Amino acid sequence: MSLRPHLTLGFNIPLKSSFVIPTSSSSLTLTTLFSTTSDPPSSSKTEDAYAKLKMEDLVGLCKRRGFVFQNSELYNGNSGFYDFGPLGSELKSNIKSQFRSQFIHARSDVVSLDSSIISNPKVWESSGHVGGFSDPMSDCKESKKRFRSDQLFWGPVKDEKGDIVCWVCVHEDDTEIMKKEAKKMAKKIIKNEKINVEGRTTIDISTFKDLTFATESDIQNIPSPESLKPTLTMPKDFNLMFSTSVGASSTTPAYLRPETAQGIFVNFKNVMGSSRMKIPFGIAQIGKAFRNEITPRNFVFRSREFEQCEVEYFIPPGDCWKEYHKEWLDFSKNFLLSLGVRDDLMDWDVHSGDGLAHYARACTDVTFRFPFGESELMGIAARGDYDLKAHEEGSGKSLEYYDEETKERYIPHVIEPSLGVDRVFLAIMCSAYAEDEVSGEKRTFLKFKPSVAPVKASILPLLKNKPELVEVAQKLYDELKMRWNVDFDTSGAIGRRYRRADEIGTPFCITVDFDTIEKEGKTVTVRFRDSCEQIRMPIDEVMGFLGKEIDGY
């Protein structure tokens, strides 16, 4: 995926004046007493490790190390909802902090907002969500299971003569996986229905259609993936908004917001007036959103409760939107790279024609190659003036902007960079996953950027039964924890503690040993996670060293 050279962080904001991407191997300006590579990795196998990574392995790692838990696991879970554990909540917090730093604080043209999760129902009526925010749904009349109709693909199974033997219906997935599942289903149906087949059967996945294209006649032949019989209902629209009520006697339904954007649009005039912003400018928001997904799947990628980071960037009408759209594409891609999302796993998906939302004049997604396939990570849409016009009409109040330079009144158009925090979280976990060999033993570790790593450093007294070592290590820990989330670990051999820190992606291990307390200079050992290299430095320089490595200053 290629990009033109990105010389500015935003619009005429130099990159060097705002955010510096830290590295874990930068040249030290500190006093380094000596450098040695202790038990170095024999070879890097990061790409091979990810190629072999299965989703269930990543889910297992997330649960085992406290990144993500199934919601209400004590009561057998709650489908489509997840709880982020000690490490997961730290990683999410760091993602949001970086978004706030780069999209808001580093720019003079973007301000922040925190709008309510529940709005007046008329907001959602005007935006079109009440009438049109839906997915096609089909039920299996026998198993009572519910499916997204546009995620079920059906087609014929033919014999050697080209005659149709039976029909199959499989979930949307990678082509090879769909073909494999279709063959399994065909085999079961042929056996169950005792269909006599001469020779080999063939299945052409390229001819399959999603269930929304099925007619009443077709549905009589299409088997449910659950019952293997034609027990599916015709697709019907299912509104994805969660409804609730407000007040003890309320009869008017209220809704949990399905996106954060509408809270920005209805506050456009308030924010512009109170902050004295002039177009072009943006309003950014980080917050929870809720969608009653028919079939939540792929771990935290598609869940019913999630967090969004969005910017609504207001611009004048006209062709200038193309330039702004391109600028935000580059800006967004560089933001993802700064978080440690792998460039070789990202791509662009340019929407066109029927692929565009009804409100958009253009939309480009940044996609990511997850273990379950390539899917949207972040979208950058040119929404036109659809939203502000809709709310102007629905409220009966003007949302026009008076441009003092051109002496014109107009409804601003909008460029919207939007990302799901949970999806970026998953992409970072995938990008960071690595394996290598250290002293002949396999090592699994997470190569988080120091800026997003849940734990920035682990402070390790060499021996826990030596109070003089523990005391010095404890003092260092107390100093560092005032600025970052750091760990203090005394349990087990030093090598075992290194491995624990590696597996959760801690960039640095700082060991307090006998040289620290006995030799002049009071030096500690600093170990780098990725290379296993170790250096010694004075203990009073550790804070400055970590500051440059983690925060860039």
C-alpha cells in the first residue's frame, strides 16, 4: 500500500512540531556503561508467526493474559459483549489517548465533544436511523437461529453432466473456506436425503449469491446452515438500534446511540459559537455506541457494544472536498502506523456505486488483513451536507454558516474520519504478535509500540529475598508509576520474568542487581523486548531514557 510522502501531520502542521513516533532502538544520549546482547533471538519470525496465527489462539492469549474477557462469563456469557481486562483496558486507553493527542491536541482546527448516549428520539428520526438503520435478517424456522441475510451465500451443487443435485448455503468467508464448507454441507445433504449421484460433484463459489437476492421460489430450495433443510424465512429488515425508555411513565421509545456522529451534528452551532471556530474546522468525539447486531462475530471486531473515535470536519461546499478527503486519508493512515498497525497488512477499499452509503459522495476504508479475512478498520467518508440538512429540516432551525470572507451563507459539507477502537485494538494485537527463538527455545511476544504498550516497563529486583535489592527497585517503581503504568515483579527466576513481560508486550525490563548497590554509579540493567539486548545505565537516568522512548521527549 503506497502513500505520497506525508510532510505534515495535519493541514500545514509540521510533523516534528507535534507527535514524534518513539522507537525502542533509538540512539541513546544517556550514559551507557556497556552494552551486551544477552541470549539474543536466533531469527525473527514475525511474519511467519502471523501467517500461522489462528483467531482462537489470539482469543486464548487475550483471555489468559487479561486483555479481553467474555462478558458475564460467570453466567455462561452474553453474546456480542466483551469486558476489557487490566491489560486490554490500558491498551484501549492508550489508543484513545493517541487519537486525542494527534487528532485534537496537535491541531488548531479540531475541538472535542462528549455528547450523551441517549438523545431526543427526533434526532434519530431526522438522521434516518429509525426508518433505515437496518440489516436484512432471515430466521431458521426449525433451529430458531437468526442470520444476516447478506452474509449467507447460496448456490447449486452439480453433477458431471451439469445437472443440479442439490443446493447449499454457507456463511460469508474467505473463498476457500466457503468452498470447503459448501462441500461439507453438500455431502451431508446428499447423505441425509439419499440422493443418487453419479460421478463427482462440482461447486462454483463464484456463482453464489447472497440471500437477499433469493425469490420466494428460490427460498423453497435453499437449505438452512443449521437444519440442512429449506427452513429459512424470506429476508426482512431488522432495525439495529437498541430501544429503551426514559422516565417512569414514558411511552415514547428512546434509543442507545448507534454512532457518535449525530451528537456532533446536533451540537454544530453550539460548538462553533462557543469555541469561535471558523470553517474549515472539526469536532472530534470518543465514545460508546450500540448496535443490536443480528450475528455478532469475530471476537471484538463486530460486537453489540463498542467504542468509536470520530471527527466531523466541516468544509465549504464545492470541489474542495476532494483535497480535504485525500488529506484525511493520509493523516488517518499515518495515525494507524504510529500505533503500530502493520503497513503490509493494510490496504484501501474505495467504495463506489451501490457500495456507497446513501449520505456519502465518497468513502474510502482502510482495511486490515485479520486472521478471519480482510475487513474494514477505519473509514474516511465525504458525507456532503446530508446530516446538517436533515437536522435543519427536522428541527426547523437554521444550521447555515455565514462565511465572513466570501460573504456567503451555506450548509457546510463534512469529511468524516471514523474508527472503531475495538477494531484498532484487534489490529494492534495482530500486528504485534511475534515468535522467535531465544537460546533454542520458542518465544511468543507482543511487539507493541512503547507509546501504546499497556505496561511500559517491568521493574525487577534480581532476588526477592535480598531486602537491599527490593528496596532500591521499589523506590524506582514508585517514581516511574507516577508517570506511566509500570509493573513490579519479584516472582520466579529472572528469565521467567522476562518471558512474562515479553508475552504482554512490555518494551523494557529494568533489573536491579548487586552492581546497582555495590558499585559506583548505581547502574541498572535495561533489557529491550524485541532484541533481548541489555545495556547498563545509571538509575537516575532511567526516567529520562523511558521518557524519550515512550513519549518522544
